[in-house]
Amino acid sequence: MGSRGIAYFDPAALREQRTHAGLSQDQLAERVRARSAVVLLRTHVSMYECGRRLPEQRTLSAMADGLEVPVSCLLYPDPLSISRLRLAAKVTQSESARRMGTTQSRMSLIERGLVELDAAEVRQLAGILGTTVQAVRLAIGTALRSASDRPVATV
């Protein structure tokens, strides 16, 4: 399996949501193509469901839309993180960086708990992600704890 794609993607959840919706792999692919610019084929759906391939963010979002479920229904339950909040908001890392007025490199460091944010940046990020300041603080706390062995950058 390649390194690209959403690591939190749950293949079994996709299969479960698709069958619950009463759709075949072909029907889901057709629905996604009709509703988005994503070119999804039955073979792609099959590879996602078997775990042989990880969908990228826009494909994951398009499949969730096609199934009429939140993106979170297609993800493994994991601790709260900035990247999961961003995925749920259907915002790319580069888009969140642009809207924060920072670089994508810094946004990556923020998501990994290697950069601390001031209160204004936390409020701004919460607005971008369409969530609460408390959720962003919890996600940052989780990232900082998991990165505690590494030095925190102040860029």
C-alpha cells in the first residue's frame, strides 16, 4: 500500500456504509462520479474496501457524500486530532494553512504537535475547521502529548 491517502480510513466502514445504503460497488462509483469531479471506478471501491489502497481526501469526501454520511463514518475511531478535525471539515492542509496565513510546512508541524499556537491562532483555526475552540485545544493537547519526546518548535 502506498504512503498517500488517509491513514485513518476504515475499509470495513466503507463496505458497511455502502451495503447499508443498498448500493453495489458500481452504483457507489457511479453516484460519486455524478456528484463530483472525482473519477471513481468499481475497481477503486473494491481496492478501498479490501484495504489494498487508501483514498485521498477528496475521494474520501466524495464517497462520504455519495453515501450521504459524514466523513467520520468512514474513519477508524482515533483520538481527536487537528488532522481529523480538518478531514471532517473537508479542508485540505494547504487550504487551512492559506487561511491561517501560514505555510503548509508549519501547518504540518501544528498537526503533529511540534508547534504551539497562541490563543488567537487557536480561535482562528477553530473557525477554519468549523469547530469549537475547546475541540481544537483538546486536539492540540493530544498532539503535544504524543510529541512530548520531540522538541517543540516556535516558528
